[in-house]
Amino acid sequence: MALTRLRATDGVLGDNVKVDEKDFYAVNLKLNDLGIEAPFVIDTAAGASIVTPSFASKVDAKSTGVTASVSGGTSTSGGLQQVMLGRVSIEGEDGTIQLNSMLPIAMELP
């Protein structure tokens, strides 16, 4: 499976936050039920997947009715909605790998 290397730009986390030379990696997931492919950043320290509310709206993701609270490096947010992106798959070296349904939390990035 191919990974895409991404780098954060200065100012992305706020005016007073200096972005060091961290790399992030994304993998393209196929959102089978929605008929689209989109890059998702891999965060091995995260306890849940997230998407932005604008992405959730763009793909018409439906709320599951579950409300979530999250805690990030600099803030805590509550009252966030979990959304259903449906079945996902990824292209591997040996073909398509089918994964379970994706149920991320819709929240703005810091």
C-alpha cells in the first residue's frame, strides 16, 4: 500500500505554535458505500479517527447518534458527533483489503 508523506505548515496550529519538522503519512482509503477515495492521515497515538465537519458534510455522512468528547494536546472538546462513512477498503500489494465500517468523530482540526 502506498503512503503519501505530508508536512505541516507553520501557522496551521495557531499563530504562536511553531511546527517542527514532523512528517505525517496518509493512506488512500476507498469509502465503498460513498463511492469516493480520500487520503487519511495515520495517527498511531489516536484513540479514534476524525474527519472535519466540512468533509462529513461533503460526503453526506450521517450521524450515528453517538456523542463524543475528545482530548487533544492543547484542548478538550465535547458534544462532537460520530458519523458513519460506511465500509472502507485499501489497496494492498496483494489486491484490495476490505476493512470494517468507519465511524469517525466529526470535529474541526486545532
